[in-house]
Amino acid sequence: MKIIHYLHERKLRARPLNRPYTRASLEIDDTDQLTVISFSDCHDRPADETHIVNGCSRFFIADLQDVALVNVQNDSAFYAHMLWDITHQMPAGGKLYIRETIACETLLERSYYRDAFEEITGAGADVRVYLKRRPLAASRDKGLTQWSFCIPVGPEEPTFINACVERILQLDIAEKEIILCGTPHPDFRFFKQVRIVGQDIPAPPVHITRKKNVLVQAARYPNLCILHDRVLLARNFYQAVQRFGDDYPMTGFQSFYFTDQYNLIPRKYYDFNTIEQDLTKELSITGVTQKDTSLISKLFYCYQHPARSQFGHDYLTGSLYLCKKSVWQHAPQNEQLYWNDYEDIEQGIRCSYEGIPTIINPWSITQSMNARSVIHYYGYVAVKDYRGSKKMSRCCLEMLPFIPKKPLFRLSDEQARNFIYHFANKDGASKETLLCISSSAMSGLGRFLLIKRVIKEIKVRLDETSEFLRDFSRWILCEDMAPNELVRVTRVMNSSASPATKKSMLVGCFILNNQLSHSWFFSPFYKKNDDWFIRKRRIISINNFISACYLKYFYRGAYFPMSLREVARLLNDSTPYQSERGSNGTECRRDH
């Protein structure tokens, strides 16, 4: 018998619930093939191994045969991760003994495990025994050498997709393929290096779930990296996945977006979230449709700390997935949902319902080349810290208005003016205001004051509220409102409130003011196609080190198990630099 004792990392402040046991109390034959695993102490024998773990840990154990899990689910939030790793390592014919002081559901009853494990008898009354009949799905996709990179695309100007694909081509992976789903812009530079599928999928609305499922179906290799075109992988991608290990569940990287041109203001952006409520008790998780999105929009969600876990509540936010093809096919995205229908939440919670956990690989990061303003609240993001407390966090340098910012929108100044002009002209603004639009400054503050002037003059008719708000989102906000925000604004617009009150509500809406907070004195629109990219100079190395220090030691929602120098190198190796793109700085075009 081999005994392994796990301990929670002290920073997690996990409440110690030691439930000691003895070998005799297990009522299991003491054999050389048996490995006992627990967060509790064995009274009559010291542990052979002791390990300190957190939510990013992998549970790899040499020479596993029969395994006994003692109070693992009772004692640890990491039980789903542990069960995943152990069951994938066990050979067919091995026995898994589960003993819990407080009886609870066993994840082996979930659909992912059900066909591979069979409950049998043969132990004490307090011990459940399972026989592994066959390998689990992910085990049939063993190996880390072959990768399919899957990217849903559209006809937009190809600055980001060019950079994204170029980086993938640079990765040191011998066997890889890049698959695009959709029709890329004619100026896309890598048609010969990619396969294109799903060009017949109609849009709008963007059927992002269908696109991702088609990409997975087309993939030739067992390891999938499904990512959006704004995501730039770090150069150590292959080393990171090897270090993390095989047989991984739904996995992501920590992701950041630097709002400025000097890599000084990082924001956590679209990686790993958790919801407060149990969604499976709110609705039928296997039958979610668009009518359920209004309910999901009311849930409280925030960024989960990578070192923590709340199985059944955690999910990846859709920008990047690392998973085995067989795992995705077991729980594909729900094609009843479209982009902005909370399809990432639905899939993540449904994966948990099937028995598949979500985890962060901490050995690499990604950077987002641009960002949606609605994701942040005046630069703040809601995160859980190491202890699990909910905090609003932002970089202190967000408050400095003079640091040059990156563009917020994939629009030029002139396109933004045309949008505002079209909106103002359609809804009855004066000729003086229309003339002013063509010459107004398009800094964050200048744009806000112009929009305020336009809103003051326009006419809003009650019978055209839906059309008006669609125009307001498209031409003024330049992005879709969150569903809960849209409901609130619609309610006010359809109410008996005065026109002045309705206009004040539009000017004071969260998204517009959040966009203003991004950049007061710099334009939120681009002038050249490399405005999103950092000019490589000596000071950037210093700034990367400063940002690495902040993220590793002071940022509440990040976790880096490597040295400060390695974190700084990760920031450098995931930064979109101008000098590496071969850009000529020409004007950026966009088809609408």
C-alpha cells in the first residue's frame, strides 16, 4: 500500500477539515497495487508522499493500479480535477475505491465517466467500488505532438487574423494545421498556409457556436486550440502544454489586454470565469435555447482566480480553449445559441454537468490585441482573489490620462464620424450640428461631447424604439449592449418618462461612459493598421518587467508559479510588436 497525502496551498486559506482514518477503517485489502490518496491523515501510518496543491495542479502518480480516494470530495474543492487526472492514468481493469464520511454523489455517475466505469461490490458498506472497463475518451487522444489551431473568422479587415496566424506559424510544433471557419478578407496574407471551412454559414447573426463545432469536426489532430483572431499566443505555447501534461480537461491560459502603447496598463481579459449561482438549478442545462439568455444575463459572474476551483460554476470565456477533440465532441457548443448569447457559460456549466472540469494552464499566457469596452467597468474588473473573496481590481496607472492608449474600436476616425453623422441625420439633428460632426475632434472626450450634442437635438418616437436602439448601438456605441443593459434601456425608452429624461439616460448609459474612461485625450479609433501594436524599443523591456512585477505580486486575480524574469519574458513573447509584422503602416480598410 502506498499513501499519498495532499495539502492545500496555504494562500488559499482553505478551512482545515481533517477527517483522520486508519487502514483498517478503509475495509480494503492492503496490497502492493493499492494507492491511497487523501487530504486527511492516516493515523496508523505516515504518508509515503506529501504534496501541496492548488487549482492549477496536475495529479500525476507513477505506476497507478488500484486507487482509494478517502474523503477527497468532502475535503477539497479540487476533487473534480483530481478524479480526472487519476481516472485517466488508471489502467483498464483497475479498481477505484471511494470513501466519503459524508455521502455525496460520485462524479463517476456523470456521462463522461459512465461508459468507462462500472460500480461493483466487494468492499465495506462505506466504500463504493468501481471497475475501469475501458479507457476514457481523452485517453484515446493521447500525445501532445499534433495540434489543430481552429479560428472562426469574418470578412473584417485582416490585421488581427494576420498577426494571429503568423504567430501560430512561428510556433515550434512539427505537426500542426490551421483551420479557419468563415470567409476571410481578401487581404489575408496566409491563404496557402490554412484550410478554410464553413464558408456557407450565414451571418448575421454570427453563429459562433456552429463555427466552432464545424472547426472541431474538420480538425485532423487530437489536440485542439480554438481561439479568436484577436488572441496572440505566447512563443512558449508548445513548452507550456508539455509542461502541463497530457490528458488535460477543458483548459485555458491567463489572458491580458494592455490598454496603452507602452505595456504599462494590463487588464485581465476573457480567460477564466465563475458564476455565483448553480445554473443547473435555474434551468435544464441540456436544453438551453435563446429564450434562456435573459435569465443567464442576470447571474453574477466574475473572473475566477486561476489557483482556485468551484466545480460546476467555473467556465472558459470563449476566446481560447485547449482540449482534446474527443472531449469537445462529448460536450460541443450549443448551436441553439449565437454570439453574445452566453454560449461560453452554457457550455462550461454543461461540461461540469457531464463530469468535465475546467482548469488553467499557468505556464503561458495570451494577450488580446483589442478589447470590448463592455467587459470592463471603468477599467475595473471583478475578480476572486487567492482567498476566494470578490474584489474590484484595476491597475493604478489607469488613472493617468496622458499615457497614450490603443484604439478601442476597429474603426477609423472618418468611419466613426460617418456613423455619428448618419445617426444624427436620420433622427433630426440640426444642420449646424451636422456640419460640426465633420470637423469635431475624435478624442475620447471630444467624441463624448459630440454625441451629447447630437442626443440633445434628436427626436425619439415611441413606435420606433427597437429600431432606434439598434441604430444607437451600431452608430453611436459601435458595439452591442449587454442583454441586461439593453433590457434596462428599453424599459426606460418605452416608459412615460419625459424626452429629456430618456436622452439623459442615453448620454449617461454605462457603455458610453465606460468607453470615455478608456481614453479621455486620445482617439479610441485607429489611424493606421498597426495602431494596436507596440513599437519595440528599449523602454518596453523595462515596462514589461514593471508589469510582470505588478501581475505576479500585486494583482489579485493572477497566478504565476514561475520566476519574475520568466513572467517578464512571457509578456515580451506575447506582445504584438510592430517590428515583427512586416506592416507598411498603410491605412486600414473595413468592409461593412
